[in-house]
Amino acid sequence: MRFWPRAATPYPQCIMEAMALRIVHLFPDLMSIYGDRGNVLALQQRSRWRGIDVEVRSHTAGAALDPDWADLYFFGGGQDQGQDVVGEDLQGPNGARLREGIASGAAALSICGGYQLLGHEYVPDGAPPIPGAGVLDVRTTVGSRRFVGNLLVKSDGGALVGFENHSGKTYLGPRARPLGRVLVGNGNNGEDRTEGAVQGRVIGCYLHGSLLPKNPWLADRLIGWALERRHGPVTLAPLDDTAEHAAQAQAMEVARART
Amino acid sequence: MIRTALAVSSGKLARLILNRAGRGATALPGLVALAVDPLALASLTASLEHGAVCVSGTNGKTTTSRMLADIVRAAGWAPVHNRSGSNLDRGIVAALLADSSWTGAPRSNVGILEVDEATLPRVLARMAPRVVVVTNLFRDQLDRYFEIDALAKRIGGAIARLPASTTLVLNADDPIVAQLAHGHRGPVTYFGVDDPKAGGTVAQSISDATRCPRCRAPLQYRRVVLAHIGDWSCSACSFTRPERGIAALAVELSAAATTIRIVAASGTVEAVTVPLPGLYNAYNALAALAAAGVVGIGLPTAARALASFRPAFGRLETVQADDRTLRLMLVKNPAGFNAAIGALLETGRHPRLLAALNDRDADGRDVSWIWDADFESLAPRVAHAFVTGLRSRDLAVRLKYAGVAPARIEVVDGWKDALVRAIGAAAQGDEVIVVATYTAMLALRDALADMGYAGRFWED
């Protein structure tokens, strides 16, 4: 592997050329509906366009997760029927390995079902709670109403726009802070106007769309966090995001006018 | 029944007014009739001499039902068929109304009813068709239907309440569809593709069924045709791809036609050709042939009808415009997109593309699905892409991340302007591939009609 310690050169562009990003896509066979795969494509392409090597590996239930390998975990949404298998896998040794990986500085992005399963628990109606991986200080209970529609959020790094489709209502504990404030849509629970959660380098939210391609600032924030784990703080080269910003603007207009 | 007569006459009145106003009447009259008599569906189909065939599934239902309508016509029957593709219960009732006298007596003698898969449970609760065909079940507009497992359960529940007089025609290669026979009391005919050369061995990223619908253990595939369609079996329980009553032993694909070899009732192998490209049209033909067999129409008649088949609205139909050929492909979900794109790429084309993405209810309000569609296979082959529609910019970003150079992607606002640009950029004699979601395709068809290139679709 080509790897330069940060101190070895004063030129950040030299570091860029030598960098590599390792992504683990968690349960792509069961937790990959609603186009969440686009987030992995965005992370890959935006890294490649900057000359950063990218490798993506899939983790499927039953295989052993290597806590040392990944710089970034992606965990998408799935059908309810896939979540029992995934939940079981995370209650075993793989849950501990994921927590270890995140404690070592890996970043994570989770959407919808993935977001719920990174929390403490998911409480279904009239059934015992399903424990989550516990890397986010959030709890989700099942709601009586399904939140389906465009979702527009104001976050610290800019706007985020996407599409929500969930009946779970997620509430944040003191160690997580909201990813943003809901401008249009329902967000975490339809009550407190918050959307998503951030805790360290772990992000969870309800934004499908896919999220990262048309909200590129968040993609770059995650790439930066992930590279930091093995390469120290980095400055990413800017990209021409004209098309991405146009898509975001169009989606924001749709969210405001037709939701 | 007075109520039915009232429903029929109020529905027909609505149709008369719409026609006078120069509007297509594909659904509203049905809505009016259903409001007066919720059981209009059963009463309007009860006196059809050869009964009714419901054709449903995520993809292929329009093409399959049109094939079947052509086949029954070739057998000398008169079908009533919601051929405009208006396939919710109101659209079905509207087609039945248009076919009936003012007292509700049908002029036709067989019903070929295309039914939206989410509407199928409700339709089956109100009528017992002679045949129910299910082509496949893929993830579609998740904002409307939510999850495919939940939808399959609802359809299975409705099927379990059907009488034993209903025959099911199911895709053996789709485990979710094969499972629908589980609670059925009547006969089942399965169809499938047995050609070992059809499809690959690698599971595709859009697969909806990686687990057994019965026991949740992982499914094993000896061959994957598209998404979760293929030669499957459960790794743990006894659930496996059922025996095919009608199977394509071999499939030959070309730029303009698909030929399948099947075993006829006499035991000889017969070739059946449909003048449409794409492996998925082999499945559509198999479904239509299987249903024809169930209602007693022989293979020679059916094969003759399929040989002169003309595609439906946006199903690879062609429109001539200034010496250029527009090939229109309606897409609404990743599986349909991949199948349509596969049909193009099989033939070695380097298409000029006009892609239109809308996010109205009929398109699916969530455009996320474009990220599941395999634009990566298409990207290296795209000579130039024009994008338009309410969510054109999402589509431009999708193409960019699939690897199409930004200089080859052009966003054009306005349906007519987009068509003018795409047609103008193609050389004489060239083909422009038009890929669009439902309401975007309607808008493009209207614009083409205004430009004098095509008829409006309800005149079809």
C-alpha cells in the first residue's frame, strides 16, 4: 500500500496522490433498497476524481467483520424482513467489531433502517425491543403513521435534501446531536423538527435520494473524516459541483412547492 | 341490478362528456361508476362468455396483456381490454363500460384486464377471474407500494380467497411470484426460461429476493437472468423453482426480434417469434402463451398472433421524426430500466439518448430508484445524452456518476425543446433512444403529436 505519513512532506497534493480510502458496505444484499447504493457511488467517484484510491468491500450477515480494515462504513435502508437477520448479526461479535472500528476513528453513514439499527434499540408495536449496535445515542419506536415525502433540512454545513419513507420515530439522547433542522417534511419523529443524528464521526438520517450525490458537502465531510483515520487531517481538492448543486436546487424547489 | 344499471349509465355519461370535450376517457368514467356501485367490476365481467383474464406484475403486464388480446382475437374471440394501460380498478371499469351497452351487457366475450399489482388484491376481492397471470414482482415505486414482501403477502392473501375455478399462471423463475401459489385451491401453470445460456451466474445489486420467501434462508442461484429472476432454490427448505408447464428451451435475441423454442402439446419443439428485442419480451410471450393455453387456444394460433405483434405505448415502440427513428422506452423502476437497457446493449448500439425523469405520483415521487438502475453499463455506450423533466438535474448527476463525461450531458428544459435538440443532434437515418418515466413519456408523446410526429396515446 502506498502511504505517506503526513509529516513526511509539506505538500498536501503529494499526500492526496498517495491516499487510499477503504469503505465497507454493510449488508448490501438485505439493506439496499431506495437507491441508497448511490451514496457509495458518490463516495467512490468523488474520491477517484481527486486521485484517491478507493476499495469497497461488502459485509454480509454471518461473515466476520475486520474492525481494523474500514475507514468508512455505509449502512442503508432495507425491508422490514431483512432487518431481523441484520439485527441478529449485529447482536453477535460483529456488533462489537463495528463498535471497535468506530472507536478507532472510522466514520459511518447510515440511512433509515441502517440508522435505526446503529441506535440502542428499535421498539416494535407489541413485541420485545430489537437491540441495535449502540453507536448512536438514539432510540426508535414504531409510529402509527408512515412519513413519506420530500425532506428538506438545514444543517451546519449547508442544506440537505432527500426523500423520507419510514414509520419509525427516532428520539435522540444527550450524546447525539441532530444532523439538522427540518424545513420541509417530518424528519426523526415528526414532532421536534430534528432530522438525523451525529455522534463523533457517525451520521444517521432518513434522507434517501440518494443523499450524497446531490448534497456533495456531506459526501466530502465523510471522505475527510474517513481519510483522517489513517492519513491525519487532510484538505480535499475542490471539484466542479455545478451539476450536483443544480440537482440540489431543483430538489429543494420540488420539496418546497409540492410537499 | 338497478344499482349496476345506474353505475353503468352514469359512467357512460361521463365518458360521453369527456369524448365531446375531446379528452381521452381512460379512467374518470370508471371512477364515477365505482362510486355508484362498488361491485361494478364483478357485474360487468360476469356475463363474458370466455371469462376474464387478469394480467398483473411489476413489469411486462401491458405487453403481456396486449399479446394475449392479439391471441384471443386470432382465435376469433372479441376481447374487452384496457389497452391504454389505465390499470387501476377505475381504468378497468372504464374499459368495461366502454364495451357495454347502456344496460351493462358486454359486446365482447372475453376480458383481458391489465391490473396494477398494488390494485390486484382489491380487484381479486371483487371478482373471480378465470385466469390470473403474474409476470414478476420487483421493487417499484416504493413511496406508493412500500415493500415488495408486504405487497406479495397481500396478493397471496387475495389469491388464497379465490375459488378453485381460477387458474394461476405464474413465473417459475421469480421466487416471490412462485410463492403466490402457496394458498391457492385451483390449478397453477408455471412458465420460465430453461435456456442455460440465458443470464449469468452473478447476483445483481437490485435483487429483491436474496432470502427464501418461506423460511428466510439464503436463496441459491444456478443462473441469474435479471435481478432475482433465474434458476433458484432455497439452501435450507424444500422450496425450489417449480416445474414449468411451458418453458423456453432456447432464446435467440436480435436487434428487432426474439425467438423462443418451446415444447408444444404434441411433443414437438416449435419456434415462436415476437418482433420485439429483449429477453424480457421472451418472458412476456411465455406468459401470454401459457394463459392462452389455459383458456384453450392452441399454439399455432397463438404463435401466428405473436408474429405480427405491435408494441404498446413506450414499450420499445418507434416514432419517425424527420428521417430519424425515436425508440420510446417507458421506465418506472430499476428492473424495467435494466431490462430495457439490456435489450439495447445486446444489439451493440451506441445510442443518442433523451432521458426524461418526472416525480409525480404515477412516476413515483421518490427518484432514488435511478441510483439502483444500471447506468454504469449504459455509460460507456452513450454518444450523447439530453436530459429533461421535473427532476432532470438528478438524472444529469446520475449520468455523471455513472461515468458519462459532463460535456456529453446536456440539460434541456421543456419537452418540445428537448425533442428538437435530441432529433437535431442525430444524423439522418440515426436512432434516438427516448427513456422516460410515465408522466414524462405522456408529455413527450403530446409534444411529438403537436410536432406532427405521433398520435396521442389514447387514440392507440
